[in-house]
Amino acid sequence: MRETMADRAELRGDCARCFGLCCVALPFSRSADFAIDKDAGQPCPNLGGDHRCGIHARLRESGFTGCTVYDCFGAGQKVSQVTFGGPDRRTGPPERTRAMLDVFPVVRQLHELLWYLTEALTLPAARPVHADLRRALTDTERLTDGTPEELAVLDVPAHRQRVNALLLRTSELVRAGTRGRKKNRRNADLMGARLRGADLAGADLRGAYLIAADLTGADLRGADLIGADLRDADLTDADLTGAFFLTQPQLTAARGSAGTVLPASVTRPGHWTAGR
């Protein structure tokens, strides 16, 4: 395992080392999250000649909240600087640019898996599967080092399924250490649910729809939050100590306060309130 992948800093987007790939490759539609329509492959009009966002400091007030909750997990700089060796995406033949934009979403998925695998290896309770997790991490990293041609034909869903089996086992081992009944809310529709002060310690919330749910003061200690949709969920004064597989984009999409207790893997979003 290379030291760079053991360091989660390499699994965070670094726009200074990227060619604005997410601002070109990804489509979006005019909505509460985006002020305009944009097709895949079309550069965002806010993207400058230096590959940086011209309104980055005021994305929310400009109607681009969706951009603030996106993270490529370091795939942008990997594709820009490693897969394609560093030349600007705007140089060379159009085929090269198209290949770069096609490969970016593939590497982004692999880097997201690397994020989860790296976190799983920090969880003492998952020690029985650490050896398997390390092998999966090494295999996934090797795939990210593939050529553009290899990445273009990679069966990502099949690889994700293999990794997910290990992440599921990790979740079971970690949540087993939480006292009391472990609630199973996997893929549950909890949109707008009133969960103020709810006991969700050790809960399985994988893929749960928690959009606009009221989780004020909820106990989410040791909960599995992989893939949970937390858009506009209220986490004010909630306790997420030991919650795992929580990503920064998930947290940024939610609301919270200074009283929200967070795991060390994420940082408090700047738009959260100071408290009540």
C-alpha cells in the first residue's frame, strides 16, 4: 500500500492540481441546487481560464449549493496529473479531452471506495477483516493506476460489489460494540421524519433517505451512515461520536450547529449555525 493512499488527504479534492474536470464532465439541471442547466461535457460558465471556479466563495448565495456538497475524493487531481500525465485538458486532440472526461467519473467511484476502505482500517473493531480490507485497498489503488483505455472498460459495479461485502462485514463488527438494540434503517424512507432526540446509536442507516429529517439532539453514536442522504437534515446538537462511513459532502448537505458532535474524519461546515 503506497503511503499516499494511506493518507486520506490524498482522497480529498485538490482543485489547484486539477483541470476543473467536475465543472466540465458533470451535468446539472436548474433547480434549488443549481441556478442553470448544464450538459455533460460543457464547461460551467463560472469556470475560469485557470480551471478555478470564479464564484467559489459565494456559491450558495449564487444558487449553486449543489457544487458545495460535491467532492471528487481526489479523483480530479489523479486523472489530471497521473492518468493523463499533467498536460492541460484543453491541449491536444478533442479525443484526449473526451477520454479524460469519461475516465474521471470512473476514478471518482474508485477513490470513494478507497475512502471507505481507508476508514475501515482505522476501526479497531474491524480487525478480523483488516487483512481482507488491506488487500481490497491495494487492488482498488492498482485499478486507479490503470491506463485511460483500461479505466474506460473497467467493471466498476462488480468491483464495488466485492468491496461492499467487506464494508458490510465491517459495519456489523463495529456496530456490535454498541450497547442496546441496533436499529436497522437501511435504505429506509425517512424523508422529513421527526427524529428529534431519537436513539439511533449503532443504527444501520446505509442508504437511508433522511432528507429534511429532524435529527435535533439525536444519538447517532456508532451509526453506519454510508450513502445516507442527509440533504437539509437538521443535525443540531446531535451526537455523531464514532459514526462511520460519513463523508464531508453528506455533512455539508445537512444543517447543524456548534453543539453537533462530529467524528474526527469530517470537519464542521462553515454554513452551520453557531448554536441555539
